[in-house]
Amino acid sequence: MNIYVGNLDFKVNENDLEGLFESYGNVSSAKVIVDKFSGRSKGFGFVTMDDDEEAKQAIKELNGSAFQSRDIIVNEARPKRTDYDR
């Protein structure tokens, strides 16, 4: 399952994000989205977990929780929209 994680502190890196979710199960990937010009975090990222039940438990327990001084938003990621979807 692909998980959206929002309202991240700008100092959070991919290792931090992976570490947060590892206690819930196997993390396939963790990616913090950065601005391509400045290289600065955009304050959100994505985590992929293989097991849907573990992912749902992580979403349930982490959504609204404090992580590095911010209350994070955690939910199932929606498919990326394209111009054709509008």
C-alpha cells in the first residue's frame, strides 16, 4: 500500500520516515518530496508497505500524531492525477 504522509517538518529525511513506519512492518520504500530547484523538502512524502493490514494499522495509529514537533497527516495515497483526469 502506498501511504501519503503530510505536514512533515522540513528537516525530516527518508531515513526518519522509514524509521517511523518500520515499527508497524516492512517498509519497501520511503520518499520525501523535495523541490527540484532548491532541494528543500516540500513537507510531505510517501511510504510503501507490502502488507496492507500493517499499513492500515500504521495509518490508524500515526495519523494526527506528533513527529518531530509537528502533527502529521497520514492516509492512503490516492493515484496521481494527470491532465487527462480533469
